[in-house]
Amino acid sequence: MGPSVRELAENTPGTRDRYVDLLRVASLGTVVLGHWLMAAVTGDGGVGNLLAVVPALQPLTWVLQIMPVFFFVGGFSHALSYRSLRRRQGGGPVYPAFLRARSQRLLRPTMVFVLVWGAAALVLQLMGAGSGLTGAALRLVAQPLWFIGIYLAMVAFTPPLLALHERWGWGAFAALAAGAVAVDVLRFTVGVPFVEFLNFAFVWLAVHQLGFLRADGRIRMPSALAAGGLAGAAALVALGPYPLSMVGMPGEKVSNMAPPTLALLCHGLWLVGAVELLKGPGGRLLRRARVWRLVVAANGVAMTAFLWHLTAMLGVYGAMLALGVPLPGPASGAWWAQVPARLAVATALTALLVAAFRTFERPSRPAAPDGGPEPPSGGRGSGPLAALGITLCLFGVLGLSTVGFGGLLEGRSAMLIAVRVTAPAAVGMALAGWLLVERAGRARR
């Protein structure tokens, strides 16, 4: 049995940047709350988007679309982790061990989620229960997995991008931002097909690169970053082809999210500047023992809660329909009056799911045969094996987020960039990739 939350909190090194942990928890918590609030389920089991029902609420996404903060924090953590491994390995192979260490707490709970939902989807379809809210759930619960895929790409690209950062600093970020500009110019003025998908890399890796800059203390004017990002996003939305919402909307021709746009990059800049401006008050808050214990506890289950929060929310709506509880029209007075109760029950159900699956979020730490420290990892040839594994994981998880769990027996497929993918193929790629990453990371010299 591992140490308790109190022990972990009390033994936190004085050098740890606690504010980063707070940002990680707060960003994922905001995403969960946003998803719960945006779901507009009707009496016939249809699932809509509250922001489409009430477009006047879309400006709230400029505050609540906080995923760039999580990726920014990821860049900070990846830089520290990779440099620490590099020092300990003494010049030996680092990449396989780094991939395994950084992906474990992502992939283990994710693979459990995928296998549980895959089995459930197969049973439900064999029972003929693939329509209505059940069918919507089979489609929707996998959508947040796009975040896992993007984060895996950030882990995979950390070593070369960190090397560019260490040589060029802000210049490396500027090169990625320039790539995002070029993509949008080619997309909106020339109409080059498929070029927009490159911004999944340029936009999100640029935000990730800001985390490297923070790790080296090079974000010295956060107010300028926030003001410039906010002004840039506002100008692009007002004058360009970019929509107001910073999250995807049903039926829109252009989305700021899928694929990401230059407007979303500007949005990320403003959020990073804003959270950096709050670092002082946040640090003072975290000096309170009780607050820090809450953050430590939340960090230990954050990924599990993120994976299962849509399951909980759709379970609440499913129970309401089964029990005959009336579902008022979305955004009506009665609908808003139900919100506190729905959120409370969804929170309780998420807590139960976390209790059931949290053990898979704890990284395994296999000991060496003699009981001493594990020898340096990364045997000969394990670098390419690790790269292949993380690539398969990335495309498998992204493919599953696109196709969902519905229509397994019919071979339902969906388009991932320019390739059609089915759920079984996506699951197979993700599992094979995970096993390769684990094998490469455990390889002995």
C-alpha cells in the first residue's frame, strides 16, 4: 500500500512548484464541469450542445476552454522530467525510459477505460440497445480521448523540441507559431486540402513549448502575453473566418478546435499569461496545508476522473429517463433549476467510478532482480521501438475518439484525417503501441 495523501503532502519537497499541480487539477476540473454543463439531453434521448441552444453563452468559452493550460503545464513537467532522466542516465539512452515514465499514468487508465467500454458496447449491441441515449453514449464517451492522443504526441516530441528550445528559446516557439500562421493562410486563402490538420501539431506544440519557457523562467512579461493573446484572438474572430466559440459547435463550417486554428493559439497565449499573473496568489493559497492536501489528492485521480466523467453524466440522464423524471427543455428555467442536483449526482457517480478504477492510475515501479534500484533502461534498438509504440498509441487513441464505440458489429468507420478507421482497429493499434512502449522502457542495457 502506498503512502497516504497526508504523507505525500507533508513530504512534498520545498523545491516543488505547487502552483503547477494546482493548474493541472483546475484545468481538468474545468473541462469536466464544462462538459457536464454543455450536455443538453432531451426527453427522447437526444444529446445537444447548450452553446448551440443559447449562442449568447459562447463568449464563456474564452474563459472555460482551458485545455491550453493543461498542455502548457505538461510542457513544464516534461522538460523537468526529461532533464532529470538525462542527468541520472549519465549520457545513456533516455528516450524509451522517458516515454514509459510519462505515458504510464495516461495509458494504463486509458486502456482500462477502452477495454471496459469496448466490452460494454459489444454486449449492448448484441442486446439491441444501440439507439437513443445509449447510442449517443457509445459515440460520445470516447470523444475526450482526443486529448490523450494530443498529449502523447507532446510526450513523443519533447526531446527534439526541448533541444530546439535550449538552443533558440523563444525562437523555437516563434517557429511553431509561424507554422500555425502559414497553415491558416494556406487553408483560408488558397484552399489547400488537408493542410489544416497540421495545426494539430503546430498549435498544440506551440502551447506546449511555452511550458519549456516557464521551466527556464523565461516568461517574464505575462501581462503582455495575456493582452497580446486576447487582442489577437479578438481581432481574428472579428475580422477573419474564425467562429466566436473556442470549442467545437455542431454543424459549423469552421471550428477553432478541430482542427485548431490561429485564433485558438492566441486564446492559449492569453490563458497562459493570465494564469502566470495569478501565480503569486495561487502560491500563497497552496501554503495552506488543507488546500495542498486537496490538490495532492485530486492529482492522484485526475486522469481517472477525466476518463469517466462523461460516463457518469450520461448515466445520470439515463437514470432520469428510466425513472420517468421529466427533462425540461435545454436552457429553460426548469432546466437550470435542475442543474445543481444533476451536478451533485454526477459528482457522486464519478467518485464511485474513480474508487473502482483509480488503482490503474498508479504507475508501476518494478524493482530490479536484486531488490536495488532499477538499472538504466533503454537497451539497444529500444529507441525506435518506443517511437513506433507511441505512434501507434497516438493514432489508435485519436482514431477511437473519432469513431466511438457504436456500430462494432456493423464495422462502423470514421475518417481520421485522410484514413478511415474502425473501433477494433483503433483499439488494436492503441494496445499494441502501449505494449511496445512498456517493452522498450523496461529494456535493460
